[in-house]
Amino acid sequence: MRSSPISILDALRLVGCPIPLEKKAILADRWEDLDPRWRVLTQGFGRQATGCGATIGMHQRCDFDCEGCYLGSDANRVPHRSIDEVFRQLEALRAHLGPKGNVQLTDGEITLLPLTDLIAVLKRARELTLLPMVMTHGDSFRRRPGLLERLVVDGGMTEMSIHVDTTQRGRLGYKGVKDETALMPLREEFATMIREARRSTSVKLRAATTMTITRDNLDGVSPVVAWCLRNRDVFGMMSFQPLAQVGRTREG
């Protein structure tokens, strides 16, 4: 799926009004909602961004059993919301975030949804002029060759985030890994996978990576950052999440 070339008329509109009037109004509302203490020159919220949204209840189930997990104890028994319910969430997010609003498609492991459902959600988000990002542990792409390319070509996916760290349990070929450096071959595998998907689909797939931080893997942050810098053509963003005692996170 190749991106459609922008027309001369569209280009002229962008020059004349790079930020749509609807987006400007929403940005102004966010700015007014801010505590006056945070209305500073370096503040992005309400000036360049309207925030980020996420789906809730899209698919709580997951085939991992991680040490740090925000899902409830009954997550794998909770039925996922209907496609129509997810569509209504996207419509509400569009009204709140405006055009080109960033939306995380998440909950449990959403790549376990029927492929037609996930593609439908991606396409609906695009129709609403949202920017959907698929949040995943990535193993579905390793177990189901061609899945990544299907989401890109059929669903129009251009953004994804892959969570990789030693708190995860259930990773194919990486049982009981306790050192972040031992996961470097896995990160290389994902980097190669994304580069190959870009070549085969001609789509500039953007990727981020997420890492849960604990006392045990804090020393691993530095080598992971160094690796990401060497592979910044693939992973343009890193997100560090401090471990929280919520959901199914193991005691202690």
C-alpha cells in the first residue's frame, strides 16, 4: 500500500492553514484547561498536541503472564467489546483529540483478536483521521509470518509499539531471561522484521519500543538506549514504564 501523493490544492491549503481550524479550537480548549503554572513556552500540551487516547476493553486477554501486568485477575475470562462499541470509542476519541489525534489500540494483547476485527478497527480509526498505534508484545508477528504486513497493507497501520523487557513471561524462545542484554537478539529480530515489512509494503512503518523498569533491570536501561540509538531508523521512540503494584503485578 503506497501513500497517495498530495495534490497541489491540498498542498496550498496546508501552506495557508497548516493546522485545521477544528484542531486549533481543541488546542485552545486544552490550553485553557491547564493550570496557569504549566502555561509556559516549553509546554506542548494545548500548543502542539491535544493529548493521546486509548481504547478500553478492546481485548483484555493476553497469552503472556508477566511479572508486571496492569490487567485484572480475570482478564483472560473477560469477553472483548464488540466492534461497534470500539468504533464508538474511536468516535469519542476523535471528538476529544481532533484530526490526527494519537490513539493507542490497546488493552491486553490485541493482535490475538480475529484479524478481520483488528483490520476493521484500524481502518475505522483512519477514516476518522486518527493516528492509531498498535500496542503489542510482538510475538504474534513472530508466530504468524505475514501478520505484520497484513495489518500494514489491509489495515493501513503505520505506527506500532513493541514491548520488550525481562519482566515478560511467555516469550517464544526466551524463557526466564533475567538480563536485558540477553534480549538484544530479540530486539534485532524485531528491527529486521520492521525493515523487511517496510521494503515489502513500501510503507514507512513507524515503531516505538516500551520497557517496564524495576529494581532488577534498571542497569539494563543504558545498553537498551545505546541499542536503540544504533537502530533509530526503526525505533524512533522509547517509553519507560515504572513498575506499579496494579492489576496482576506480582507481590514484592
